[in-house]
Amino acid sequence: MRLFFKCIRQYLPWLFVLLAVEGFTAVLLWLADIQVFEALFPLLLLSTLFLFIVISCVLIRIEKRKEKALKEFLLNSDRNSGKALLDAYGPGNREIILFLTETFYQKQAEIETAVSHLADYEDYIELWAHEIKLPLSLLTLILDNQGDSLPQDLSFKLDYIRNQIQNHISRILFYHRVKSERKDYFFEELNVESCIDEILKDYAPLIHESGLKITLQDLDYEIYTDRRSFEFIIGQMIANALKYSGDDPCLDISMVSGGDRTILTLKDNGQGVKACDLPYIFAKGFTGDSGDVRKKSSGMGLYLVKQLADDLGIDLEASSEWQSGFSITLSFPN
């Protein structure tokens, strides 16, 4: 019905032309013989309307055929659908339709090539991220077995390098994970306190070196989520607290449960974020205007945190006062 009215509006000027011709003919009949005019005018009017309706129906069928051929070409842009599109629009539109189809084929081939190259690149990056874990594991083994025999400064630097490499690898893998069409999350019951204890052990050398004081309060709760993603999110929050710490740095981690939500809060007393930057901290690549330290960041950590939280059904809220600290809450459904 919508197509019918569309065609009627499209060809309405031709109806006016027919009516104008009919009016001119009627005037001639009236001038020639008024009795003939009275006899033939109704018939002339009905025949004009009938002719317009018949022509409109034919044109509507043609428009439907064109629309169907165009949709088929867009859905299955092969040579057969291109030929059907050319037939539907007729010889009068041959040049423009040929240009359209050939351009479409070319762009489609370019897209397929780009997608193939992107898939190869992603496979390579993922393979590299997994292969780099071998030398990283060897470094970890050396630090665990011979760390006491190494100079303290050297041991700390190696441990710092190991943590930085591990953090960058995790970001690559989790970026690939959140962008993948298939999600491999494994949901299970987790004890928050034990998970955070494990994460703090990984960051122990950096925490000790920076003098970061960590306060844990009421973390003995069970949540239902993906362990790797949860550990990555908490790790990013701890890494940010270390990176943007100030004098006498501290990090408070607490948890409360009420109603249908369990809320985990991480609050530090570091550099914080300016009010103008706060709405955009989860945007991809955003570093903002909150000091020189943040300008050197990649802007990917909090972006990945937000993407993972959305996938896992975790609500995130951030608050901050410039030069007075940063706080983020993770709200889990019970």
C-alpha cells in the first residue's frame, strides 16, 4: 500500500496532464455541441481515470520488480543478481546500472581483501601474544628460583619488566577477546577476597616499591562471573592506582551487599581525574587533560575494563576529584 501511494505521488503530474487534455477536449465538445458534451463527458472522465489506474498498476509492478531486484543484488551481490537488476531497470538505465554493479563488485572485493588481511593480522598478534609467554615464563622462573641471589635493584627491575610485559600481553588478548564474535567467558562462583589476594601477589614488588598502602575490608563475598576477566579488571584498577599515585599513596578496597546487588569499591588518593575528563574515561584511546602522566597512557586500560564489564553484566561507576583521588565501583547482580 505504501508503494502504491508512493507511485501515485510520483506519477501524479501525469494525471494532471491527462485531466488537462480531457478538460480541453471537453471544452471543444461543449463549444461544438452541448448535447454531445453532456453525453460523452462522463464517459470521457471515467475512461481517463480507468486509463490512469491501469497505467499506475503496471508501473507499480515495474517498481516492485525493481525494488526486489535491488534488494536481491544488495543481499547476494553476484553476477546473476546483477544481471537481474540490469533487466529490471531496462536498457534506458543500462550505463548507470553497469557502473553501479561494477563499482559494488570492486568495493566488495576490496572489503573481502581487507577482512582477510585483518584476520591474518589478528591471528599473528594472538600467536605472538601466546608465544611471548614462553620467555616470560622463563623470566618468572629465574626470578622465583634465583631472585634472592640477584642484586635487589636488578631483581626489582626484572620483576617490573615482567609485570609490564604481562600487562601489555593481557591487554592484547583481552582486546581480541572483547572484539571477537564468539565469547569464551566461563562463569563460575568466585570468592572476591581470594581472587584479590592472588592479584595483589602479582603486583607485590611494585606495591612494595611505591609504598602503596592497601586496605581490604569485607571482601568475603561470592560473585558469579568470569575469573580471567574479573582479575584483569581488578589488575587494571591496581595498576592505575600505582601509576597515578601521589605522596603517601593508599588504595581502599571494600565490598557491601544489599538488595539484589553486590558492590565492590576501589578508591585511591592519587592524581584523580578532572571533571571535564570524567565522562570520557572509558572511551577508546582517551587520555584527557588530567596531567602529563595520563597523557603518556594508552587510553586502552579503562576502555577494556568497560567493554568486559558490559559483557559480564557488571555496572561501572567512576567518581573523582582532581588531585584528591579516584574511585570506581563494580556492581554485581546477586
